[in-house]
Amino acid sequence: MSELAIYGGPQTVISDSGDIFDWPIITDEDESAVLDILKTKRMSGIDVTMEFEREFADFHSITYALATNNGTAALHSAMFGCGIGVADEVICQSNTLWASVLPVLNLGGTVVFADIDKKTLTLDPIDVERKISEKTKAIIVVHYFGHPTDMDSIMDIAKKHDVKVIEDVSHAHGGLYKGELLGTIGDVGAMSVMSEKGLAIGEGGFLITRDKNIYERAVAFGHYERTGGWGDRSLNISITDPELRRFTGTPLGGFKYRMHQMSSAVGRVQLKHYPERMKEIQQAMNYFWDLLEGVPGIRPHRTKVDSDSTMGGWYMPHGIYYPEEIGSISVEKYCEAVRSEGAYTTPGMNELLHLKPIFNDADIYGHGQPTRIANSTKDVRQKLGSLPIAESMASRVFSVPWFKHYRPDVIKEYADAFAKVSKFASQIEQ
């Protein structure tokens, strides 16, 4: 009989996992914070949200923080804050959620996708510089699956070509790059804080920056109640720029992007406890990968242990697959065998955006041609084969369990499941 559970062998994971995967952690403190909002009927206000913003800014040791109703709104506001507009190009990786770049089309700009580094799954600076043109306005970096982008190289390129850097931190709350908090290195950081993220508050987003102009433009874009013009109903006037003050009381973008007060209330509690919870997640995840050190066929997607760079809360942790080391078993079959051992895993990563119809043939706003090139002087669309590393990595990436608590005995069983499949991979039928 085969040793592998997929063929009738004993299952490796037999312990009750308990709450090791439960997230977010909700306590009486969170419930009380929400009940207070309900009782005081401040659901549509911004007083609690402003407190959350101040605490979020302090957490990042940064000047400005602006709460939004979701991460897409935060990214959209960051793009507008950086002045992205008609005919402008932004550079980003293709393996990311559409929210990282799709709002660019709403602003009249377009997206040029660059390839990635096969170990970090983040932007390859060398290819970024190849993609720079006279139309490039910004580089959007995604700290993908929590791994920091090579920010030194990206910032050097941005400075050289005088372009803005927007950090998408949706996967990497609290993560560090050489000791600096992600989101604070570029011109502006933006992120989702929805319930599935590392910092999880229900639904919401955040923009953080040291640049007053970016902040005020973001406020003017989607926070009408902070621009003045509403008399006693003006809740907080955050605009000092005379040009922006001309539009008081009306959002420049035509959007209403404020965060719901109950999300803010939960967020204040979650942020207070996030450092200690994040530390435990890091301990658990690094222990998992330490147990798998040297196992053929798989490598961790993580920063170097004991370095000044970290994975934050390890949102959506993954590994890199090397099938050539274990008989060229497909990643799909490998994951199936691991799941049979009792450890959930799935192959692949985000679908590549440069191959999606919305970035190739969708006429979203009735331009009479695809929106991505409607305002371009050249066709910037990219076909299959244009990003060889990103396109090849879909068959080399797999998810791993996201442990929220450090329970060595349980974690070891999950690590053993992966190690067992690698050891007996020769028994797997393709």
C-alpha cells in the first residue's frame, strides 16, 4: 500500500486545529466598540474615523492617514493624489488584484505591466526601467502575498525618471523593508483592510503619506464633508490649497469614499492588538517553513529570517514549487496529494491582468475603442509571452496554511503533510 493518503495511506494531519486559522480575532472589546456606535447613533459621522486615522498615522509614524470605504477607493484616491490623468502611464505587475490598477482607466490613464522576480513574486526593477516612457507617471508596487518589493531599486528608478511611487500594502500590513514600514517608503501607500486581510476591520481602506499635496487631493477627490462649504455641517476642513478650496462641498471625483464608523470602531480595537497578533503569526509561519527547510520540491515565499524585512501578517502565504526536483509532478497533483493528507493548499496565484479582456478589448466608457488605449498614442496592450516570468510562475506557486497562533504540535503536522508528499512524490500518478 502507498504511504500517501491519496492512495489509501494514513492521513498526516489528525489533530483538531481549533482556532488556529480563525481570523479576525473578535473579542468583547470589538463588540462594545460597535455597540457604542449604534447606541450613540454616530454611524454616518467621521469623529470615530478621525480618531482611527490619527492612530493609524501614529502606527506608521507618518503625517497623514485618510480612511476610505474600501481598498479600491484608497488606491483610486492615491492615484488621483499623484496626479494620474489622461494619457498617463502607470507601471505595475500583472499578478495582482484588478484593484491595484483598474482605477487608472477611470482617470483616463493606462497601465503598462512589467515582469516579476521569480523568488519574491514582486516587480522586477530591471523590467520596470525597460517599461519607463515619457508618459510614465507612476509605479505601483504590490507587496505581493506579504513579500516586500525591492524598494531601494524602485525608488532609485522613480527618482531618476521623476515618477511617483504608490505602494499597494493590501497584503502586507505591518511588514518591514529594511526596517521601514511598508507604505511609508514611496510617495503614498494605499491598502484594503477588509475582513480577510492581515489587519482586518470588516470593510475599509487607508491611504497614508507624508506629502500634503497628495493627501489634500485625495481628500478633495472623495471626502466632500472635509472640504468646507457646508457651514456647521463641515465636520473637518482638511484642505488648505487655494485651488482645491474652490471646490468646497463637492468631491472632485464625484465619489463618496468615507469609511463607515462601525468599521472605524472595530479598526481601532484591531490596530491596538495587531502588533502582538502579527508577532505570533510571524512566529507560527516561520516555524512552519523552518520545519520544511531542505525538503525537495518546495521553497518558502518569505523574507530572510532575522533580517530587517518581514512579511507583516503573512496574508495569503504561499510557497514556490520546483517540480524538477521531485519527478516533474504538476503543481495541481502535488496540491491534491497534500490536501489528502489533511492540509489545505491550492495551486496558482492571481490571474494575470495583462491577459484579461478588460485590459485588452473592453470599451468601458464608450470611447469607440478599448479603454486601455483610448487615450494612448500607441498600443500598449501585451499578449501572451510578453511577461515570461509572471506567466511561468502560475505553475510554480501554491498556497500554504495561514496560522494565526503558534501551536508547534499542530503546525508540525501540517508541515509533515507537505514533507511526506515531497518524499513520496514518485508514487503520485500524473
